[in-house]
Amino acid sequence: MSWVNGTVILSLPLAGRSLVQNSPARRVPSHGTDLMASTYAIDLVPVDSSGRSAARRDWRTMLAAEPPERFVGFGAPVLAPAGGTVVHVHDGEPDHEARRSQLALVPYMLGQAGRLRRGAAGLAGNYVVLQLEDRRGFVVLAHLQRGSIRVGQGDAVRPGQTLAACGNSGNSTEPHLHVQAMDQADPMSAAGVPIGFARFLEHRGRATRLVEYGLPAEGSIIEPAG
């Protein structure tokens, strides 16, 4: 972990390939809002070697919800992107069914107001808040699988340590990991902090490049460079 011009540079928190969605490289605020310090947040969707978040497609994919277990990301290890101390853990939120179908998204969107009223738990689902070891900021890892969190408040963690598993809790339409940095421990009162990642491969079409540090492009597929 390091800082470059006010941006905290993290290690990738997933070991395999991930599709980049809602990247701050495309727009800020990346999720269309500053709510809950999400200004510079990024979503990483684990994918297979063919770039698919789920290999199986059937009638449910087109018309209904799907079990999260059929997705590559469900249960994937979530790694500490930096050393630090765990300051908050929330668990117990259910992993709901995934929705790739536009038809299935309609009732899901109708429930958005209810999730918003529940605050951090309703939107982030199961999550871990980590204070960076230099005490200059905090990192949130959200939408974790229920019952998978291996750390507790006050635990010291090292970079690359397994903290939990990727899930589909909170405001999530398919298993993925939401990552954001902020200036306070409480996302309800914090401001977002810019983030980047160190040493990753970025695949865009047939082109691959090594990025020493920076932000991946929207729609690219990334993986640790080793």
C-alpha cells in the first residue's frame, strides 16, 4: 500500500480474473452518487478464462433469478488489499439470487428504496472495514458471502490475507466485490478517497498491458501481475 498524489494504491483483493464495472476511470462519482463515501468505489466481478461471470445460461438467465452458486465469484476468496486493522465487521445478511435478466431486475429495483432505508447493511450487505496501517484512511470490502468473514474487530491483517469470500449480499445483482476507500470509519459520515491498484494485467479485447499502478478501464478484465 502506498499513496500517489492523494490516491491510495492497493493490491488487488481477488486472486483471479475480474471484470471491472463502475470504474472511477470512467466517471466520478463512479456509482452515480457520493452517498456512503462511494465516490471512487469500484466493482470487481470474478470471471472465468473466457470472461464469463457464469458459464451456464438457461431459461432462468433470460426470464428469472438464478442461484448465486452458479457464478464464478460466489465463494471466491477476498484478500486484504493492504495491511491494517479491522475496525468494523457486519455479517448475517442473506446472499440473494442473482439477476442477469432485465425482467428479473424489475422487482429488484422496486426494493431499492427499502435497502436504502436500512443504510450500510441494506446496501453493502456483509462487509469489512479496514483501517490502513498508516492510519490515513479506511477501505471497505462489501457484498461478502454470509458466514464467510474470518476476521473480527481489532484484528491486525497483512496484505494478501484471506478475509472472507465474495458473495451476493446487499445491493448486488450478481456475486461481485465492491471496494472503496474513505477518510473515516463510518461510511454514513465519511468522504470517499481516490483509489488505484498496483501491478496488474489489464486485458481489453486482444490487447494486454502491465499496469504498475493506476485505475483499470470500465469493462476491462484484470488480474494480479504476480
